[in-house]
Amino acid sequence: MKYICLISILFHYSLSAQINPGSRSIAMGSAGTALQDVWSIQQNSAGAANIDRPIFALAYEQHFLDSELSTQSAVFGLPVKNHVWGLSFQRYGITEYLEQTAGLALSRSFSAALSISLSIKYHQVSIPGYGNGKAFSVDASMQYSLNERIRLGSYIYNPGQSRIHEYSGSHIPSGISVGMAFNLSDKVLFVSDLNKKLDFGMNIRMGIEYQIIKRFYLRGGINSNPIKQTGGFGLIFGRFTVDAAISSHPILGYSPNLSFNYEF
């Protein structure tokens, strides 16, 4: 299984295609362009602009139930006056292939409706016997609330098409994502994304979050390219939040994900 996954990484996916946006987003089909939480720092960092207290989060994903193939992620949001600074780190892969990404994002709300953000990321890929490859990329993002129920978001990632020159087959994905978050009621949230990577087909992501009781949420979603079903739940204990998710790949199987948030 490990080597099947490795082949998939090297020849089907591009570098950093496995960005972990947190269990909440993953449970809703990874539709996170218009979401607002600390894990927005991993995707559309404008979604972190409304953070009003320092918050730290960790996540772990085991890909396809293979104990050796996993992603470990950490994000930290720090509000400073009218801005929010975001830090992120991610480690993905196995012994034979390892990706690491670190990011710094600066987000700001210009009104109750509009927020924008700019982020820079450092990418490193390591293959034993071949050495390390390194590169930087830049992302730009925004969110806009049409009203109290509908919020739109978009982000452009790696528009400069940075790549790891040491490995001709490894490039940092470039593309654009647009999304919507629609509060159908006080307890039901619907999210959707259209994501287009350069040289790849369109990916449609959709999900729903339902607050069953106070502090407990159920989630489900779908991802079109490749087709994946997702689901999960969230629990809030004061300043501490636990989110869990699982996604199903039609060929490679299931990938469980768990994340923890703590607000200081």
C-alpha cells in the first residue's frame, strides 16, 4: 500500500496537493474558501481576519489507513490591532518522499463585510538519495459578505507558478478557488467551492454542517475530482474544540482526520 500511494503522489498529484485545511473543512468535502476559522490560514487566509483572540490548532491525518503515510499540521492565529497574523506548518509523506510547508499570512478586515489577505509559503521536498528541493510561493485571498447569511470567498494560489527546480516532476500547484458559505438557518450551514488547478480539471466541493444540539455539530460533503464522500463531527468544550473527519477515496480507501483547536 505504501508504494501504491507513493506512486500516486509522484505521478498523479502535484506538490502540496495534500494541504490539510482542518477536520471541519475536510468533513464538508474540503470546501473551505468561504469558511471563517483558524484553519482558513491553510487555504483562504482571509477567513482568519475576524479572529479576536490568539488561537492554536493541531491536526493529524492518516492517508488511506496506511500507518506510514500521514499529514501533521499546525496553525496559529494572532490578532494584532487591525490585523491577524497567521503561521502554518505541515509535514506530509513517508520515508521515501517527504514534503514540508511553512507559511506566514497577514489578514485584515476593511469593513464588517470585506477582508483580504496575503500569504507567503516555503516548500521543501526531500527524497533520500536525491537531496532536498526548495521554493517559495505567494497566495492572495479575499472574502465578502453579501448579507448576514451569504458570504463569498476567493483565493489565487501560486500565481507565479513557482516550482522545485531540483525535481522536474514536482511543482507547486497554481490555480484559483471561489466559494460560498450560506447559512440556511441558525443551525444549518451550506458551503461550496469551485477549484481549478492549472493543467487539472475543475473540482467541485460541497458540504453541510448541522448543529444538532448546543456545541455539537454533524457534517457531510462530497468532492468531485476525484469523487470522494466525507463526513465528521465537531465538539466545543469552552475554549477547546475537537473536530473529526473521514474521507473515502474510490480506489485508495479511507483517510481519518482529527484536529484540536485551543483559544487563549
